[in-house]
Amino acid sequence: MIDDRFSEDDFETSFNIDELEMAFEPDADLSAEDYDNHQERSLRPDCEAFFAPGGPLKAAAAEGGRPYEFRPQQIQMSGAIADALAQGQNLCIEAPTGVGKSFAYLIPLIFRAKIASRPAIVSTETINLQEQLIHKDIPLLKKITGIDFKAALAKGRRNYLCRRRYSLLSADQKDALLPSPEMALEVQRLSVWIDKTDDGNRDSLEFRVDPATWDLVACEAHNCMGPKCPFYRNCFYYKARQEWETADIVVANHALFFTDLAMRCCNENAGALLPNYGAVLIDEAHTLENNAAEYLGLHLSRAGIVGTLNRLFNPENARGLLMRQGEASMELRAMVADTRGEAYGFFANYEEYINRREETAVIIREPQNFPDNLSRKLQQLYFELSKYADDIEEAGLKTEFEAQLSNCMEYVSGIDQFTNQTIPDAVYYAESERGGVRLHASPLNVAEILSEVLFNQDFPVILCSATLTVSNRFDYFCGRTGFCNGSTLLLDSPFRKEQAKLLIPRIMPDPSMAEEYQTAVNREIPRFLRMTDGKAFVLFTSYKMLRGAALALRTPCMLNNWQMLIQGETLTRSMMLKEFVNDPNSILLGTDSFWTGVDVPGEALSNVIITKLPFASPGHPLIAAREERIRNRGGSPFFEYDLPEAVLKFRQGVGRLIRSRTDSGIIVLLDRRVITKRYGKMFLDSIPYQFELI
């Protein structure tokens, strides 16, 4: 099913655990010479020798890497991964910042490459880490080890330009095919880029292309002619796929990995995106449950459906594939316009419901209250469009029509699953988004799904992150993700406790008193900023509190010559970080995305101010449904879900400060509940630093 946000090719899917038993079959045809994950050939001695004093890693600085540091945690992690790979066992590791975890997992995978018949997948959450692995860490380790292995970066199909689709937009019918005249200039700029680019990858563009324009030229599964395509020999996407297929280590992101996992499970390996891998390493695994819920669920949007219809015919500007001569195309244009109007009406019902409830997202418990006339219109359009497409002789244009046919039927299937709520053990909800509404069905039984399709296969799965434990135990993480058939490893931090101190104000109102708390936050932030002359991240749990603080901080920032960088204004996240590092006295105000995955070593970041304990909003449908599920089985949602999640996120926020052995600074927590509430001790015990009331 199509998903215009996440998947490899607008792929929407849903999970039924009963259909997954035969999804993964062990490869019974491996020869005796082929590598088997279950053989007892230990990689540990090679790994330990690499990291040992006087070992090959000592040459890192000479090859452009960091000077060698002996890290016992790094050797311990690498050895444990080596054993897991050799024995075919799963492994879950908490590796605090400073352990050098990327080298610790890459080295066993590199040694494995010498004897393995199937590649290893490394899946990460952030683009920054993917680029670090591919462009920095792996080339360096290849030099140091002297091992001849191949690594490749895997990206979703839609990241690559399709030469055939582009040729349609640059041909005689381009004026009709482009949804708006303004896109013509961007298409013209792409023509220059195509002649220069080696990979056709969107990330290599030197100029911005509107997402709507890129959608018209991006590779799509339904739009692909495969070997029959006249551009097949020079296809950017298939060239990239060939690199993956012949690689020993494939680096991907969680979105592509989980989309591939879903396709393997639903189609019994047919149409899988990634190679037939023999080992999986998931870095930044603290997001595992949420990623699985997101990418293994169902998603429908008005923008996606209307976009498909506009591709056929946009009545607002008389453009589209159906702008051809003849009575048949005229009748189809009328059908598309009618269906387009029905799409707006279908989603308007959900939008009105959200507005009535004065929420941004609401659970849909009674779908019968939301009439569906759209499915019938899409089915009728599909039937008539099929007959029309049969008479098209030009192969490229015919493929475009067939792609829209597939889209129509997949939307019909998705609407049916949502309105009849046929996906078991899922929460169904509608959520406002810019320019419309999105419908979701997210699985609540993620642990059950992953234990079957990920942790119970013929390949080892290694999970690692700096924050997986609560009270030094993996119970919560394993329970939420279904991790099984393996062991866990908790590593010590290589940093000293004295490198940072936790400061807590003596007087602050309870956060339940919203107005008083906002006023106190606005008052306290400048006091702690003066201690480090800026150089601070100020982390918020809501945009509302951030905006209130930003307004109050304008005068203190001006008086102290602090540049204030505010998330959600003009700069992107990466631009904010670059500006923060370049300006020694800046302060950065951020919400969710700055709590994790941000690395600013050195004096540039000397202060992390946490404005409020990061409890998730109970009003979000997915959170509410998870809590309800716990409550229905007689458990305590607060102690079994809300509190552990908040502790983990608190640890992530605190972890932004100390990134190396020479870093130092202060962590400020404005929320006194860590002292006034019995559960507060869990937060204080989760970090190594002493606290001081001030």
C-alpha cells in the first residue's frame, strides 16, 4: 500500500502476525564452503588484537583518524559482537557515549566479510551516522585492516531520478504533464544536473527542488519497466542496487530496513529491497519500537490521493496525463475531477472531527460515523482507466498510466482496512498535518511482531544504543521490542563523573501549574545561561513552552550578546547546529529532535538546560492506546510505560553534553519533581552525575 512519507516507494502495509510464519526461510542450498552464521568459528581473537595496545588501530592517526585510545569497553563490545556473529545469536548492547561503538561493531563485520556468503546490514536512525560510516569510518578501517571488502549505502528508490520519467517531462507533452507551469524551470535545471551526476541521487543536488517536482521524476516501483525500459542500462537506481547486491556490508536507514522487512513478510521475500542478508546490526536502537510501529503500519493522506489524481488530471490548471485528444480522455477527466472532489470530502469528515475535539490527533473508534464514498469512485475510475490504458501504444506513457492504476487500487485497499479496522491489535487515528489530514493504523503488538519476524530468524540481530536500560536493566526495552534468543551487555561509561554536574533550582512551581511554571522557566533560564556565557542547548517538551521562552529571552540575549537559534524558524536543524558551533556564545532552543542524535563536542556546548521532565503527551492516540493496553491487562501505564520512556529520553537529553574525555559543563534540570516525587530517584539514578540545589 502506498505511503507518501516513509516507504521505499510510497509503500503502505499492515501486519498480521498469523501471516508471518513462512516469511523467512533458511537458505538450504548453501554449499559447504559458504559461511553459516551458526558455525563456531570465533572472530573474537582478531577483534581483540585489532583494538589492543600496539594493534592495527594504533595506525588510525597516521591514516587521518583520531589518535589511538585504549578503551576496554570497546574491546568488550567488539568481542561480544564477534561471538554473537559466530554463534548466530542475537545481542543487545548499551554502549555509552565515548565507547567508540561504530568501530566496535564495524570490525567484527569486516572480519566476518572474509568468510560470509551473505552480507551484513547496518541500519541507523540518522543520515549523519550513515554518512559518517560510509564516508569516514569504513574507508579508514579498510586502510587499517588491509582487508578487501565492499561497503555500500542503500537508499530508498524515490531518492533516485528516473531517466524515463524525466524524458516524458522534457518531451513535447511536458506542458500537459507538468501539474503547474512553475515546475518547468526546475525541470530545466535538472537537465543540467543529469549530465553531471554520477548517481542520480537527490542528496547530490546542488540546488533545491520542490518535493512535488521531484515526485514527477523519482523512481517508483509501479512506474518501473525494469529491463524493458530504454534507459535500463543507465538506470541510476539499478546501478545502486547492483552495488548493494555485491557488497559485504550494506548501510541503510531504519525506514528502508523496516520497509524491506514488511515487504519480505507480506510477500514471502518477493520484491525485497535489500539483499538476502546474513546478519543485522541496528544502531540507535532506542527508537526500535517507534520505528516498527511507524513503518509497519498503515498511512493514508489526502495529499497522497489527490496527488495521484492530479497526475492524471488537475482541473485547476487543466494539466495531466489525460490532457489528450478524444472523447474517452474527456470523460475520464470528468471522472477524475469528481473523484478528486470526493477525496476532499472523505478527509474533510475527519478534519471536522479533529477540530470539534480541539485536538491535533484523535482515535477513531467508530469508523461508521465517517462515510466512505471515495472507494467506489476510485474503483470506477480504475475500471475505466484500465480500458483506456489498454489502447495506449507508447510504452513509457502506458507505464505511467498503469502506475496510477496500481495506486488507485492500493488506496482502495488502504481505505477498506482503515474504515473497517481489519488490522488486529492496532490503534486507528486521524492526525492533522500541514494542508490536510492523515489517517494511521499503528500496531500495538510490536513486541509480538518483532520477536517473530526479526529476532527468530536464521541470522543474528545485534542492537546497540547509548540508552537502552532503565535502572541498569534491559527488561523494559526487551519487553517493548520483543528482543529474544540472545543476551544483553551493559557497558560502563569511559567518562568521569566529575566531568559534569546536575544543577536543580531550589524554588520552582510544579509543572501542573502551567502559567506559573512558564513564568519561572523564563526567569531561570537566563540565570543558568550566564554561568557559561551562552554555549547552551535549552531542551523543551513542547513548542508552546519553547515559544514562550524564546519571547522572554530576546532581551537577555541582546544584553549579553548571545545569538538565539530557535527551532521551527528560518534555519533547518543542520543549519542551526552549524551556526551554533560557529558562534561561541550562541544558545539553541530545541524540542524533540535535539534531545537525541546531536553531537557537539568541545567548549561550544557547555550547558544543557532541560526545562521539564520528558513525559510523553498522554493525549497522542498512539501513547493513549499503549497505556490503555497496559491498563486492560491490569498493569500501571505510568510505571510500566510513561516513567521508563521518560527516563530513557531524559538520559538522551543529558547525553548531549559530554561527548569526549575532555568535555566538561553543567546540566540544568528546572523540573523539581526529581526531588519532590518518589519516582524522581529513577531519573537521578539513571545518570552518573551528582546533583546540587542552587
